[in-house]
Amino acid sequence: MAATLKLILVAAGLLGLGLLGMAVKIWGKKDGEFAGTCASNSPFLNKEGESCAFCGATPEQKCQKEAAEA
């Protein structure tokens, strides 16, 4: 029983550290956005070669939202 509780507490602590790390990363980023939001750049997520619903970029192009901000 004590070993199970210890395991749950360790898992919750590690999960909390991971969430805290993501929160710090978002807080430190300009506008709180993650980098690389285009799924079209990943061949694992876009097997049909569709354009990105977020910015309209094709798999061969870089994210057009990033280009507009620069």
C-alpha cells in the first residue's frame, strides 16, 4: 500500500514538473504561442499532403504565419 502511494506521488510530481516546464515556456514566449504549429510539415501527421488549416502552407512550404510576423 505504501509503495503504491509513493509511486502515485512520484508520478504526480513528475507530471507537475512537466506541466510547470510547459507553462514557463509559454510564459517566456512572445504572445504565448508554441513554435512549429504547422502539422503539414510533419509527414507522420499529414500523409495525404494537404495544406495546413492553421496558415495554408503546403508540406513543402514553411509556416506562412511565421513569415507574416517577421
